[in-house]
Amino acid sequence: MPLNIELKPNEKIFINGAVLANGPSRAQITVLNDASILREKDIYTEARADTPCKRIYLAVQCMYMDPAHADQYQQPYENMSAQVREAAPSTEAMLEEMSQDIANGRLYQALKVAKKLIEYEQELIDHARQST
């Protein structure tokens, strides 16, 4: 099934190892085959990964963007997941779903769960701040 993507002016997008930059006006592209795709807003850097759940996202993102070296990111993912699970047992279901997606090669699905995990982490942080 084709994927239609509308790019904002000057927006960057990652497709199968290549970073593409849009020009000064909006553009629409259609991806006709299976491809690893991430929009600029969904790409985390080391600097942006400033919480445990964001570091989990970063590890999964690296697996997704660099499949030839995905095994390099597995241990950091597992270590961070264990730490988050221990600190916040309520994350267990999301972490288990993510691990299953990774084990089954559904890395984009794992990224979607990681996004939810980041949102949940923020809720926990906000709640902790309100309680003090």
C-alpha cells in the first residue's frame, strides 16, 4: 500500500539510510514500496534523549535506521528497559509489547510504542512534580 507523505518547507526525512531535505515549498511524495521512514520531528539524537524512556526510543530508532548493526543497540535497549521496569513497574506492558515487536522485526511498531512510553513517562514526571 503506497504511503503519501507531505513535507513542510525545509523539512528533512530519513528514508532507508538517506536523509532527504525538502526545498522552500511544501512537497508531497509517495513511497510505493516497503521502506524505513522517519520524519525529522521523530528522530532523536543523543542530546534529545535526555530521559530513560527517550533513550529506549533512541536505541529502537537506531535499530530501525541501521538494521545492519541492530544487534549493537540491543543490549543498551535491554539495560535501559530493565532500569525503567524496575523504577516504574507500571510500564511493564508497554516494555513487553515493544520487546515483542523488536523480536518479530516490527521496529516501526516498537517505535510507536516507545512514543507512548515517553508520553507516559512525562505523565509520571508531571504527577511527581505536583505531589511535591
